[in-house]
Amino acid sequence: MSEIKVAGRYAKSLIDLANENNALEEAKNDMVLFEKVVDETPELEAILKNPIVPLDKKTGILKGIFADKVSKLTITFFTIVVNKGRSEILFATAKQFIQQYNIIKGIVTADVTSATPLSATAKEEIVAIVKRELGANQVIINEKLNENLIGGFILKVGDKQFDASISSNLNKLKKEFAH
């Protein structure tokens, strides 16, 4: 079974457990923190993925780093996953948890690439369009700059992409004139 599938199942279990304990928001915050710490500390991910490091040492490291930063539920979850010999999927599980949480809450992430920073009005319009088209409750905008676009923007939500960049339109014109 692929790592993503296994991580998805563990994430679903944690969501169910957190819901039962009225701690979904707390668990989400814990997973965001865990993902951030692992992103910033590749050595931690290497330790979790290393089959030679003893399970009790992995649990000790996780407790040492997170015991006073995350809920008891999350520490217990980490311990269970490590004791099952699945510590290598903790990072993927955190990502899957956040993804599943966002689906439950109707939160959509929109990646917007533009030549210049977006104005507040442009951001509001993009948020309104994404909410209307996808029925989202909340839209998180990840803004990226790419001066090669000349102007306009590229909006990507999930596997959908809308390209309203000037460079893209120029390339289409070049192709039309080339024929």
C-alpha cells in the first residue's frame, strides 16, 4: 500500500478521534506545527524514516520536542504510530490530516502567480470567484511572483488552472501567426 494511502488512513483516524474528543481544532494546530517543525528540521524526518533508530528513541525525541507544544491526544497518536513501526509516515500523515481537515471545513487553497504583487481588491475578487465557483467557505491565497508573466496572473486551485497572463496570451498569438 502506498505511503499516501496509509498516511490518509492514519489521518482519518486522528480526525475521527479528535472529533470524538471535541479537539479537532487543537489537533489541526498540532499537525500544522508538526509539519512546520519537520519542514524546518530535515534531520527529524531522517530520524523518523530511519529503520535503524530504535522505536523508543524515536518516541523520546518526539516527546522531547513536542510534549509541551501539542495536546496529549497528539502525543499519544505519535506514540501509537511509532510503536506500530510506522514513524516514517508521520510527516505524510500530518499533510494528509491538514488536507482532510480543509475538505471538511470547506477551505480551499488558491495559488496565484502574478508579475507584480496583487492589490487587496484583486485578492478579494479572486477569493469571491473561487468561493462562488467551488462553494468554498474560506480561501487561502498563496501568492507567488514571476516577472516573466509581464502582466496578468495564473490561478491554480487543486488540479484546475486558469491562465490570464499576458505572456501566455502572447505565446498563443505567436502560435496562431506561425501557422
